[in-house]
Amino acid sequence: MLGALALVAFFVFLGGLVFKVSSWFRCSLRREREGFKRFVLGFSSLGKALFSPKIGIILKVLILNGILQRRTLKESPYRWLMHVLIYWAFVLLIITHALGKLLFEGYVSTALPYVFLRDLFGSMVLVGLGMAIWRRIRKTPPLRTSRMDLYALIAVLIIVFSGFLLKGAKIISYKNYLRMIDQYASLGSEEESKALEAYWVKRMGLVSLREVEESLVAKGEEIHQFQCAPCHTNSRWAFVSYGLSRALVPLASGFERVNFTEKLWWVHIAICLIALAILPFTKFLHLISVPLSLVINALWDPKRSHPLNLKTKQMIELDACVHCGSCTLKCAVLGAERVLGNIRILPSEKIEPLKRLVSKRGLSQRELEGILQGVYLCTNCLRCTVSCPSGINLQELWFEAREALFERGLSEPALLSPFSFYRGLRAEELGEGYERPILEIKGKLYRRFGLKDSVLRIPEERGFELYERSLMGCFACQTCTNVCPVVSQYERPEEVLGFLPHQIMRLCLLGFKEAVYGSEMLLSCLTCYKCQEACPQGVTVTDILMGLKMEALKAVKEERDEIRFVSGV
Amino acid sequence: MRYALFLGCNIPARLPEYETSAKFLLKELGVDFTEIEGFGCCGYPFKVIDLTTSLVLSAKNLALAERENRDILSLCQCCYGTLKKAKKMIDEDPSLRNRIKEFLKAEGLNYEGKVEVKHLLHVLYKDLDLERIREKVSNPLSHIKVATHYGCHALRPSSIVELDDPSNPRVLEELITLTGAQSLLVNRRLECCGAPLLGTNDEVALNFTREKITDALKHEADHLCVACPYCKLQLENFQERLFGKRVLSTILITDLINMALGLQKAL
């Protein structure tokens, strides 16, 4: 029965795994998927690497970063200890306990060393879990706990705790004792049976329904040595379960009435098998995806690796994220998410929506814009990538995600900020798709604020708190425009740039701020501060231009919000 | 004087050689500097996205340096200009300061305005004794001609950055002369490199880059000396696209001095 159930669970797991692995080829951030080609290419690349000197790198990475968790140790010794306690001990539990019967000849769960190892490893897992829960309760500021994080913690906790409880209940269970006597012991007389029982009650933690005599213990021990000891080491070796069983003594008769041990055994088994069956769809997939990500990234050569493999690599990487928060702790713009109210700015919070983006589930318009802003407000400092214990090239993931979202027709005002520097450095790789989103967001700005459509109306308030005072000194001498290196590039600058700096200052002073939002001058300002430096009246010209650009970009962003609100999406 | 070395985002990711050579030089000159865990974005790219965000990020870095009782030593001019401007704004406006401090409090930080912000050029030129550097020159670079590129935020707005005369600066030229190299006074030495518009208006950005390089070539410069990662990346990376090949070597001021000091192999 158990074997059949285990097989079913295993096949469900295998099926899920095949589905998940196929999704690494089927899905892509970008529109072009080319699943079959990627499948063939991916496996042939992997095969080639396995049968080449690169196998050395693969083994090194698997041992150092996989088994020994070197990358985690580098990030935090606390987290390293926490994780290896859970990881190593749980794997050892699977080997010495769950698969004991299959792997070890003469395996007996109640004899040494197994009876001790089980409790040792189980308690190591519990300590690790305690550290993990403590870390999440203490919330190193930006650490967020997702449903999957909770599931993983609770699943392991229940598996290990139900195991301890089961062993504890078995230690005290009289029914269990009688069944064993019935099956394995051959007791000649009633006295012998009383003696053995006395020994088990006094020394092995059994709770008997009848009184036992201390005087019989010695005799009982003799019988025990002969009949039981080969399979039953002193239950105190199961140090956690034995301690737990002492607390359970008062409940012994209640347990017997409801057949507690038998039921709990099924619960323990069922949870383990269910966890196995659904593993490919839970956080535990990282047992497979993280080593893969570590190996692929160690072998990856941005210049020579096939671009189609990049898509596959990134799908694996999305599944290799364990939401540990290393990247977020190192993120250069950490803090911006609080001011701007968008948690997708944090690297660790970008993965989940990106996973949904590539899957069939998709994202709402609001979520799409949130994640686009999230991936765009990134200084490309590489720290997330360097710190990721799973070896994910996060920065490259954001880069691809940006382009993928632009490909879907989204545009982002931050494109018109210095955040675009890195994208500009890589313009040639992007080819045709490079200009389009820039033109699109500029177009939006012009349509909304372009001179043609806008009516020069006097606004109700003039709001320019920060710089207004210096602006009051402007007498339109044109020095700012005359020294502007951008203006001097053109023969007829007003045709290209719209309002020129001195005109912008003037319009601002008169209150026609919105009218200048659509002026190309704002978008072409290098912020070289020549105008501000030259202004004889001390007007902070560059700062004002920058402030206006910020307002214009914000207005474009808000406009999208309004449209969304009206259409009710 | 004690400094906290501020690398910003570009240097570790795209210009690690600047970090290496700057650290090498600072150590040789006996400068007391350290790196601070937690330094992040200076706030520069947020200036046109959201001013508060930009100021909060600046203030975070200022507060971190202040906690360690160190002045910020920036290798990047955009970081330098941004941090210095933010400091001035926050220091001079009590209500703004309170608002920023609220954000800092959530991360266990505080800012009182005790920290100074300095660019590498400021440290080399003003805080250290130039004579002491000159004495260390063991390998004068007398055979090379170097054009200067100041970088905007080393000079402007002068009321904020206060490094040198914005219309007739001497810092770079003096440092170059110190290495024994010939410093060329090129026409466009005070112009922008174009980097701020890269990615948003490549036409204008690359026009500036092209003119800058053409100007240096016209003066027969062997190298174009820079002191900012943005300028270096901009002036180095687009030569192929603009001229068909690499036509001019851009060199970091730290590399140049290191060569003269015999710390680094000369070109």
C-alpha cells in the first residue's frame, strides 16, 4: 500500500518536473519563443559541456556552491548555518530514514544508528527552521515573506514535527507494544510477559495499562536482550522523541482510544508524499533549479553562448530564485521603493511578477506598469547579480525584462532619464527595438503638452517652491540660451528645441509652466550647468529645467493613471 | 583627514579599473580611506524622476558616512555633484531635513550635516600637498601630450561644488603637469561628454562625444584625461561607432598619476 502510494507520488512528481522543465523551453520573456529549437540547443549544449573538460568546472561549482553553499556563506554566516542545517540534515533524513529500507541492508528504524540519527538530523532541521523563522520575524528591513516562503517553512516544520510526535507516541503506545509482542516475541509464561513489560515501562518509556513491579525489571532485561534488543535500542537514543513522549504520558490512554499512532503515521506519510508530488510547483524546486542555474552561469560566456540559450537560462533563473532577499539588501536604490510606493523596485520582488509575465497567468495593466518601473529604476550596478546565492544574472534579467515589456507596447517616462545610460551603451545589440520606446514616450509627452494643442491659459497656481525665488531675478537677457551648448548645435534651434532656456524661464515666471513641458529643450538638456553658471542674476536655470522635466515626466505617468481609472481596467 | 570611498554604481560594474587605480594611488599617498557597506545610488538618475527619492538616497549615503565620522570621497563627478547639492539643500532647509530624516529613521540612520563631500580631484589638489606627490614622481611622462576633459560636475554649479574656477580651472592641468606630461589646453575642455543624454537623445549625446574627441585630436593629443566614470565610458565606448575605429585613448587621472609614480606600467 505504502509502496504503491509512494510510486504514485513519485510519478506525479516526475510528471510535474517534466512539465516544469518543458516550460523552461516553452516560455520566454520576449515574444519569439522558438521552443523546439531551444530544447534541442539547450540539451546539446549541456551534453557537450558534460563530455568536455568543462566537467571539472561543473563539479567544482556543484560541490563548492551547491553542496557547501559557498555563495550563501559569503553573504551571511547566519544564513549559511540556517540553510545548511535544514538542507544537509533534511537530505540526510531522506537517506537514513525515508529511504533507509531501500538503501541499507539490515535497516531497522528502532535500532542504532538509525534511531539516533533520525532525531539528530530532525533536530538539526528544527534548529535551522527556528533560525529561518526568527530571521523572517525580525525582518531585516526589506525582507518580505511570500506565500511560497511560508509554505516551505510550514511544510518542513510539519514533516519534521509530525515525525517527532509519531515517534514519541509510539514510545508510549501500549497497543503498539502488544502488537510487537504478538508478532515477534515468544514469551513462555505470564510472568515473563510481565517482566518484559516492566522493563519496557521502566526503561523504554512505555505506558502500560496495568501496574508493573520494579523487581521484575532485571528479569525483563534478560528477556529484552534476547528477544527485542537486536531491533530495539534504548528509546532514549531518540532523544527528542523520548523527551516529547514524557510530555505525552498523560495523553496515552486517549491516544490508544483513537488509534493515534496509526493515524499520525498516515498523516506523516501523506504530507511527505504530497510535498514530493507537488514539489515542482513549490519553492522546493530550487533543489533542482539552483544547481542548474549555478552550473549554467559558471559556464556562460556572454560573447560565445547562443542567444537562444539565454532565453532558456533566464527561465531556469526565474525558477531558481528562492526569495532570500540577498539582492534587495545590496540594491543600490534600496529605499526608493518606500518613497515611490512601488515594491517592484526591489530586485527580490521583481521575480514573482516576471514569472507571471512569462506564464499564461499574465499581469494586469497596473502590475505591468509597476514591474516596468521596477526594472527601469535600476542603476545597473551589478550588485544583485554578484550577491545572488543562486548565481542568477539578475541584472541581465532586468535588462531583458525591460525590452520584453517595451516589446509589448509599454512605455516608461524614466526612459527619458539618466537611467537610460546603460541601455544606451548597449544600443547596438538592441537593433531596431532600441529607438521605438524612446520615441513612443516622447510622442506621449508631445501629444499631451505639445505647443500645437496646448492653449496658453494662466494656471491657477504657480507652484515652484524650490526655485521660484531665484527665478524672480530673470530679466530675459538670453545669456542662458547663448551659452547653451545644445542650442548652439543648431542653426535654427527653436525649430528643433521648441522653447529655448530664456523663453522657458520667462514662461515659468509668467505661470505658463505646462506650456513648456512639451518643449524638446527639456529633453535635450545635458544638465551641464553652463547656463546656471553664466546667469548674471543667479537664476538656477539648470535646476529649473530639471525640475520642469521631472514634472513633465510625472504628468505623463499620472495621465496614464487617469486613463486607467476612467476605463476601469 | 578620514574618507569613505564612494564608488557609485558605474565603477564596480563597468569600470573596475578606476577603483583599482584610485585605491592604489590613495594608498601610496597615505590617504586614510575605507569603504562603507551600504553605500548605494547617490540619487543622480532620480533627479528627473522624483526629487524626494533622489534626496533620500543621497541622504542615506551622507548619513552612512557621518555615522563612521568620515567625509565622502567620490570618484564619480555625477555622484559628487548630486551628493553635494543634496547636502546643501538638506542642510539649508529645516523642514526638508525633517522630512528626509523621517525616511532615514526607518533604516536606523540619522543625518546632522557633519559630513563633507569631496571629489578625488579635490582631495588630490586641495587636501594633499601637491609637492609631496611631485616628490614621488619616479617616471616622468615627458613624452606624452594629454588633453583635459573636466567633466561638468567638477566645476558647475560652482556655488555648490566649489572646486575650482568654473571658467578657467587649473586642477587637471596642474595634476597632469605634475606627472611630467604636456598638458594641452583644448578648446572644448569644459564641455559636456554627452553621457547624460545617452539612451534618451543619442544624437545630441554623440555629437558632444564626437566634437570632444575631434577637438582633442586636432590638438594632437595622445590621451584625453578624465576623472569620472560616465565621461570615461562615454568617450571610450562610442569611438568605433563615430569614427570607425578607436582614434583616441581616454585615460583616467589616477592611471596617469600612477604611471608617473611608477606604480603602473606606462603606456
